[in-house]
Amino acid sequence: MPQLHDHLVPVFEEIVRRNAGEAEFHQAAREVLESLGPVVERESHYVDSDVIRRLCEPERQIIFRVPWVDDAGRAQVNRGFRVEFNSALGPYKGGLRFHPSVNVGIVKFLGFEQIFKNALTGLPIGGGKGGSDFDPKGRSDAEIMRFCQSFMTELYRHIGEYTDVPAGDIGVGGREIGYLFGQYKRITNRYESGVLTGKGIGWGGSLVRTESTGYGAVFFAQEILHAAGDSFEGKRVVVSGSGNVAIYATEKVHQLGGTVVAVSDSSGYVVDDTGIDVELLKEIKEVRRARISEYAAARTGASFVDNGSIWDVAADIAVPAATQNELDEHGARALIKGGVRVVSEGANMPTTPGAIRAFREAGVKFAPGKAANAGGVATSALEMQQNASRDSWSFEYTEERLQGIMRSIHDRCLATADEYGMPGDYVAGANISGFTRVADAMLAFGVI
Ligand code: NDP
């Protein structure tokens, strides 16, 4: 495991002590702290001012009860969270996740990552994240609506266009954002478009927001390939997951001349050597909300595997786009054996530290999620811009802005990695570049 700089050891120890049992938060914090060694060595004011310790403590953490009534008339109780982590650069910004695995540690890791990701976009947004341990799987539309209404009945007092602007994440897509926005509008009696992003196109949403995270992760990989004089043309690609990020990553890979040969969900993965049929995938996942095995059932030549790892499928490029820690060292070694050259994280922290080390040792170019999947939040910020100016932009113009932002994040990561003596290290480049932007703003504000 890479070492922490002496000055940062007590910072990490304090994080572990004060956030007991929050393994994912410890993992995310450690990764950033490991990158900051050369920064504190060169610029001691970051240590003297204690800005790193302050940054690792959320500004505000909200935990609340979410009671709702299911279709059988029984009362259900879930737990809601919003961690408002850092507002040095703008209002808290980050998604809401509805998944049974959600707890305060998961939300805190996601909120922490979000601070640096949002800083990297160069846009005026702080970092936050929220969600609930509610499991939307198998729930009717009416149950989803009642849950969202109850969730917003508490959340509304903490959010606002200039305060905190949630969006979607796992289990929260356009349908849920609609129910959440409707309830916010009803409670506050305000049509405050800028309070949520990921809205429908007819009521304040932005074109490209749905596609943006997946497209962005592929644009980032394209920049890596370009820097090596290469392109997506003719490349085999594996994308894990089959939700919002995975579907649109697949679509963009195909537009750029590559072939996505495998996608997955929590029940297994499908292999389709002729290239995943994106329209069929959308029909199964976005319309029918069904399991990935139905893809193989509907498509000649495709097969479904429920007892293996998607990382065993040989590919030139991998885009993990499902969930945290889904790609471990074993999976990384399988990918390396299969000839992988570029890994671009569509999900948040999908790759374990052991897997990242294996990629580094094998010379695989590795783009961390806080850089590679920043296209989603960047386009959310473009949605906020359109809301603020009562304007709406074309698909082409918005996609061009997204691609420009991904290019500049890529270049910023590389330039920062070079500046600190770690050429080609996108992890260090992303962490240092995001950190310095946030820390410098915090220092300007004094100790607040
Ligand atoms: P969706 O809910 O649309 O899709 C999630 C996908 O991942 C599904 O295929 C799901 O399978 C799979 N998945 C989720 N949890 C697990 C698990 N524990 N084990 C195996 N598979 C799992 O979510 P998104 O596509 O929006 O998000 C995917 C990732 O991208 C997350 O890490 C998210 O934080 C990140 N992200 C999303 C952004 C966005 O704009 N949506 C922005 C930036 C990052 P199943 O249906 O079987 O559960």
C-alpha cells in the first residue's frame, strides 16, 4: 500500500477514529491523502492551516426518517441521508442514491469524492451526496411516488438553488426526479427549476444530461487514446452495469467505432461479440426494468453468464459503470491477461486499491471516476446555467460543451501529474488538482 506522508498520518488516523466502521469513506479519504504527499512537501501552508483536516469533515450531515405506505396498506420506514460536504466553490451538488446498501459511510464516501470531482470540472459547484436505503426493485410506480414524496417532505428544508442541488444516482433516474421535483414545488409553492438536476426536457431539464456520465467517461478514454496516437476504432470494450451510465457509455463507444461486447447487472453478465444492441438494452432496462438475462434471451448469438466475472471477457478497454469496489485485484489481473490497455471509471470508486496497483504495475492507463465520470455533474451544472438564464441549448451545443469539459479535465489531470513529478498518473493529477482548487478557496474564507 502506498505510504502516507508523515504530516498526513494523524489526519487519516483521526478520520478512522471519528468515522468508525465507515470503510468506504476511509478508502476514499486514504486515496486522496496518499496523493497529497508531494503537495504538503512543497507547500507547507496546507498543513499549517489544517485545511486538509477541515476538508475531511462534512459541513453538515442530515439523517431522517422516511415513512411511507406500500400498496398493501402497510407502513414502511426507511432512512434518508444528505451529507453536505463542502460548499467552498458553490452550492452543494451531488446525486441521490436509492439502494439497500446505502448508509452514512457510503453517502460520505460519495460526497467526499464529489468535492474533488466538482472542483475538477472548473464549474462553481460544491460537493454533497444523499440517498436512502430504500430498495426500488419490485416496487410499483405508486410506491415509488409515495416514497419520493415522503423523502422530499423532509429534504426540502435543506436544499435550494443557492444551497444544495441534488440529482440522480443509482436507483434515481428521470421518474424519481419528477416525483421529487413535484413534491418540492408543491410544498414550497415555488417553481425553482435550479433546485434539482436531471429534470425532464419539458420541465427544465437539459438535453444530454441523461447521456452525459456515460458519454463523458468514453470521451475521457478517447482523450487517453488520442494522447497515445490511438482511437476507439476497432476496439473491444467491456462495460459493467446496465443502468444509466453503462447504457450511454455503450452508445458512445459504438458511435466512436468501438464495440461493447459485454454488459452486466447484479444478476450476471451478457456477452455479445457482434456488439451490444443498445436499443434492445434500453428497451429491457429503461422501459421494462427487467433483468439482463432477457437480453440474451432476445438476441441470437448472445449468452448470459450468472456464475462468473465480467472481467474475464477479453477487451482493450474497460469501463466499470455499476458500483463501488466491483473490480478487485483478481478482476484486474483477468483484464490485464485479456489485453486491457485503458480503464475509465464510469462508476464511483468501482476499482479497489489492489486493482489500481495492478493496473499501474502493468502500465494500464487508469482514469479515476472523479475525473472520468465528471461529465454527469458537469452537465448538471450546464442545466443549472440554462435554468438561471431561462434558456435551453441544443443537443449538439451541449454535447460539445461536455466534450470540451472532459478534454480540459483530462489535460488538467495530466498537467498536474507532470508538475508534481508523476507523469501519466491520472489518480494523482485528479486528486491534487481538485484538492488545490477547493483548499485555496477555503483558505481565502478564513477558518469557517
Ligand atoms: P443505475 O441505477 O442506473 O444502474 C446501476 C447499475 O449497476 C445497474 O445495472 C445495477 O444492477 C448495477 N449495480 C448497482 N449496484 C450493484 C451491486 N451492488 N452489485 C452489482 N451490480 C450493481 O445507476 P447509474 O448508472 O446512475 O450509476 C452507476 C454508477 O455510476 C454508480 O457508481 C454512480 O454513483 C455512478 N455515477 C452516476 C452518475 C449519474 O449521472 N447517474 C454520475 C456519476 C457517477 P441491478 O439493476 O441488478 O442492481
